[in-house]
Amino acid sequence: MVPLILSVLAGSGLVASGPCPALPLTPRTTWSYRAKVAWSEAGSSTVHRQTIRWTTTVLSLRTADSTSIATVRGWPTNLAWWQLGRAPTVDVLVCGSGRVYHLRPATGGAPRALVDSLLQGTRRPSLDELILELPLRSGQVFGRDSTERRDSFYAWLVESAEPVPPRFRRFQTGLTDSLYSLVYRTNPDHQIVGFVPGLGVTRYVYGHRGTVADAEAQLIAFRRGRSRN
């Protein structure tokens, strides 16, 4: 009998012959960032700035063959449109066949319900939820129907690749790929993600044109969780 998760996600191109090695999703894996955030309150021209320590944590993982569904608290995109005292949300990452999707539970919805809906086939990842399409290469564009536009707006663009800096190599041995810079541009804002396969997100930037809502986070610590036998 084909596992339920495979029959559900096969049509989404999520099934591959191996695990998802590019993004460590073992529960209790953590990434710690030093983040600088800036925001302004409605009706005020005063800009507030703060430097915080932000932690991203894998809470749970469901797997079947090469498809993984993880719940993650504090994904770096939480830092966009920062507000003082904001608590991290719990989102869902779906990984397989070299693709990683970032899904947010509906307002008031539980992450577990979203995971269950993925397993049951009542919810499928969409193209605009795609955040990684591996292997990455400079000039690559993904996350949008290629017929919609001729430019790279409203899609992820792999803008550059460079050797992995020593400051990241010390977090994880055996990193043989590159540090990639991915950019998502729209008319009002932009996001920049630094990503190292096998390590994860090393940098996250959000910038908004107009009302101040800026963030820049740099990876300062990484700890891989250990599987429980």
C-alpha cells in the first residue's frame, strides 16, 4: 500500500529518491540570529529601532520516504513588519524533490490541522509558497508561473553564489556547496535570503518602501537536533 503522504503529494512534484538534505529539519534543530529591526507606528513619523536575538526552532517532523513536513517556530520571515513584543508564529515547511514550501496556518488555525490537511490531501502547497528549488544556480527564477511576466519581479531570483565563508563552515562540517543570495522583489518591498545547502538560512532581509518596516538578521549560532531512536 502506498503511504498516504506519498499519494497525496506526488502530484505536487514533492516525491524524490532521497531525503531533503539541504535544510536540516530534525526536531530541536535551532538557528539563532542577531536581528536589527526598524518600524514606525501608524500616524507617527518616529522610527523605532531595536537589536534582538531571534531563534528559529524545528518543533516536529513527519516523514514518508523522501517527503518531510515540519512545524517550525520563528521562521525568519516573522521579522518582517516587526512590532514590539511580537511572539514567533509556528509555520509549516514541506520538503521533497528538491523543493521547499513555506505554509502559514490560516488565521486562528492550528499548525497541526494544517499538517493533517496536507497528509489527507485536502491542502496542497501552491507555487507562490515555494521558497527553494534545488539545486540552486545563479540566474535561476522560481515561485511564479514563467508566462506571467518577463522580468524577475514577484518571484525568487538566485542573484549570486559565492564560497561558503569560514564563519558559517564552523557551524556545520562538510559544507561543499555555496552561499546563495536569493531575492524576491515586488513594487512595494523586497526580501533577501542568504542560504547555504546543508545549513539553512544564514541571512534574512526585509525592506519596505514607504512606511518603515525593515529587518536584517544574521546567523550567529546553529545547533542540529538529534533524532530519537
